[in-house]
Amino acid sequence: MRVRILHHDHCFDGAASAAFFSRFLEEKFHKGAQFEFTGLAHTAGQLFEPSLFDGDVNAIVDFKYSTDPNLTWWFDHHQSAFLTPEDHAHFQRDTGGKKMYDPSFKSCTKYIATMAKEKWGYEAPDLDDLVKWADIIDGAQYESAASAVALGAPAMQLTLVIEGCKGSETVHKIIRKMRTQKLAEIIQDPEIQEIYRPMYERHLKSIDIIKKQARFENGVVFFDLIEDGLEGYNKFIPYDLFPESIYTVSVSAASFRTKVSVGSNPWAKEPLKYNLASICERYGGGGHAKVGAISFPIGAIEPARQAAAEIAAELRS
């Protein structure tokens, strides 16, 4: 039995979802199955190629819905889970009981663990810490922005590795380790430490870059990282630098897309007025009510900058 699990790539919750779901599937349905993992990234004009669903059993976790007839399982918790209204209608017609969606959950890992227990009586107590941290990280439930930036816990250090490593090989090694090992053991693995140390140095430098580039106006932090070549950053840095901020908007470039990121301060002193997923959906992106993103094609810097400027202006109003 060969099982293909497609998951949100370079995301702690995506990796944890793949780890927990594969444990559940193996112990409850397919003993001794061979698991193959594929990381998925949000890109402009995204489509699911049929070749992605090459397993005897195929699953998507923590990522958008697909109408492919070879998709067996699906779990997601994003507001923007469906590429089109037709996809949503297709999901609603499904009666197999293995495709599930609930945007009220802060993390997909917690959603999978909850449904596995409620529907199939499955529990994995040794993965309780993994589920807890996926919920903290994806739900931005840190005690403060400073603690989120300090990366004191093993899960937060692993998040840096997962989000910043090149390709998917390291992420898949971590997923396989997450299935049975404690997070503290995984981050102390010499191979993982070799990747983590230079990333932590870049993390410290990114704080200085964002501090230099950021402009704070009417509750919104805005910065453009295109010229600095900074692909990713700890999304809590702006809130640590500007505690009075409510929203952040940034532009960055990666090897496969140009990205606009839109977020809200989990510790904001004022109530949030905007649904960020809905705003991003107007530009072809999506996400959650409190955090969203838009993917533009490689090199589409000016359209991305234009969208970011428009969103920042809207949030400032």
C-alpha cells in the first residue's frame, strides 16, 4: 500500500498535519503502508496536476481542496480553502466522509487530531506536544511578540528550519521524525542543528533589515524586502518592533513567486476591523481572517507592490 500525502510546504502546521495524519492512517487503516510526502506552495494560477495523486491512497492536509477523483482524504481549516465556487460545491456533494473542513480551528493538526478521536476513536498521546505546538504556532498564541521572536522553544526553532530551508527534503525528514520523536530530540539532531545555526544568524539579521525598512503609519507597518533579497522572516518581528501596530503588510520575492504578506497583531490593543483573507482574495490570494497572503508570478514585482500599497492604504483607513 502506497500513500501519498500532500501538505502545505515550509509550514510547521503543514508538517505536523502530515506527521499526525500519517500516524493515524497507518495505525487505523493501513498497517505497514509506505508513505510519500509532497510539499505544496501557494502560487499564482494554481492548479493540481493529476500526477500529484499517484498513490493507492491520496490525501491533502492543510492545503486547498482538489476535485481530482483520486483524492481520498482532505483536511483543511483556511477560509480560502477552495479555488473556485465549483470546487466548494464539489466538496459539498461528497458523501465519503473522508474530506473535512472547519475554518474555526486555529491549526489543521488540531483539527485532524480532534476528528480522528471523534469519528474513529483514535488517539496518539505521544503526539500531544506536537498538536499543542501546531495550535500555538499556527494560531499565533504566543505569550508575547518578544517570546515569538526569541525562538526559545524547540518547536519555534524547528519552525525556523521548516520555513527557511531550501527544497522539501529537510521538511520531509522532519515530518518522518515528528511521527515518533519529541520536538526537543528533533531539533538537537546534528543534521538539523547544522541547518538551524546559520538560519538563526540570518533571523537575527532579518530583525535589523526589517527595522531599517519598516514604516509605521496609522497602525500599519509596511516594508518592502525585494531589494534586500530576504525571502522569509519571522512574522512577529514587526509587532515586537512596533508594539502599537495593528496590521503589517510586506512584499518579498522567492525563487518561485513574488509574495505580499498581510498580518494582524495578536496583541493589538484595538479590535480588528478587517478580514484579511477576504482582502487577499480580491487579489487572488487568501488565508485566514487574521493573516493572509497573495502569490504573484516570479518577477511580478510592480503588481505586487501596487497591491501591497493598496492594502496598506485600506488598512490605515
